[in-house]
Amino acid sequence: MDYLAFISKLIDSLSWPIVTLVLGLALRGKLGDLLPSLKKVKAGPVEAEFSIDARRIYDKSQNLLAEKQIDSKGDARDTKIALAKIHSARRDPVKMVLEAWNSVDGALFRLGKDAGILIDPMDSSRNVYERVISSNLLNPQTKELVIEVYEMKNRVSIANIKPSLDSAKDYLIAVEQVINLLEEERKTVEKVGNVTW
């Protein structure tokens, strides 16, 4: 290898690292602004998708509450309940999501029991969910939210998704709003007495 070929190979192998370094130094201010958002995506696209879906469900549930003109104090109450659950879960996002679903399961059971489609309080969470969802007890928008909340819970419990703390908080508050919607619909259900199966 002659001298010129050696210099050519050296320049070729060093050009990309040098260009990257120069661009990094030139754009360091803008890159610094991007780093906080990159931290939210660092765990991968699935966790980022959970975060986006949690925020979307939060917004949808809040809009549906407003559309139905359900008690405006509910948002502050939902936030307080969610904050209490956050504290009790000791900042474990997975535990927060799973505990939040238990509250939805309880609201679904109460609704199903009042309608006479559920009796056994020891019924599985999945059975309660399937019976209420397959019935005509819920309006389509509330049913859609319950299905989305259930699917997000399954991503955490079955697919082992590890949501960020912020997305778990959004999920918790959305869940409290969904529970408010379920309780409102429960008020309109014709109560059935003790039904035996």
C-alpha cells in the first residue's frame, strides 16, 4: 500500500465520525431540547405507543364526560383518587395500571349485578368484562373506552409492557373517568332483583 492509498483510507474511515462530531457540536442546543422527548421513547416503540394511547384515552374520556355533562367536580375528584392510587402503588407503573383495572372491574361488576347478568362476586375479571361488554348495557362510546382500557391493561399484564410513570398516571386518571361514566350508566339500568341462574 503506497502513501496516498493509506491517507485515502484514513480519511475515508475518519470522515463519518468527524462529520458526526461537527454536526453534534453545531446542533448541540437543538439536540439538548430533543433529549427529554427521547427519554420517553427510549424503552421502545411499544412503550411509546402505550403512552400515546393512555393520553388519547384520557382525552376521550374527559371529552365524553363533558359531552354528557357529568358533574364538573368529577375531574378534581378523579385526580385526587388517581393521586392516592399513585402513592399507594409506590411509583410502580405496572402495579398502577393493574390496580386501576381492578377498579374498572368492580364498576363493571356492580353494573352487571344491577342489570341481573352477574351474581357471583367471585366471578373472574375476564368473565365480568365479557358479559357486560357483550350485553347492551353500555352506550357505544363508553363501551369503546372500556374495551380500550381493558386492552391497555392486557398489554401490561400479558405482553409485559412497562409503561412510563407519566403514561401510567394518564391511564389512572382516564380509568377514574371511565368509572364515572360506568356509574352514570349504572344509574339508568333497570335494577333486577335477586336472579338465580
